[in-house]
Amino acid sequence: MTNKITDLQQLIALSRQMLEKAESESWDELFVLEEQRRALIGLFFSEPVQQQYAEDVSVGIQSIMTIDRKLMELGLRKKLELEQTLHQIDQGKKAVKAYTD
């Protein structure tokens, strides 16, 4: 197996770990993995892929993109949840202020 394919498998594994962290809401750990993955992606694309591995790389990249869409969906859900919580806190502060003024 070539280094390129091994590197791609590592990128996919990191992406799956990131998804697991998002699903368990371990956001800090996800961000650490994302930094590692970003560095590996930079290295991965620093050299061209040999034609004989192009299809495998294409399939691997599609897999990563599918995982990334799930990550974005989970991140958006969490963002909306946090926005709602902040809105509720703000409403509570306004109610307290209305009664104390």
C-alpha cells in the first residue's frame, strides 16, 4: 500500500473520530482532531496523486466530505441550541430587570 493511500486512510479515520466526538458533544476534543486533520490534509495535497490511485483517492475524499456534512449538521444543531439558551437567559435577565427597576 502506498503512503498516499495510508495517509488517506488516516484522514478518514480522523474524520470518523471527529464525528464520534461531535456526536458525544466532546467539542474541545473535536477541535484538536480537526487541527491534526487540517495539517495532514495540507501534506496530503502538497504532492499530486499518482493516476493509478486517483479513483481510490476520489472515493476517500467523498467519504470525508460525507462525514464533514454530518459534522456541519451536528455543529449547526449545537449552535442553534446555544443560541436558544442564550436567548432564554437574555429574556430572564430582562424579566428580572423589569421587576427590580
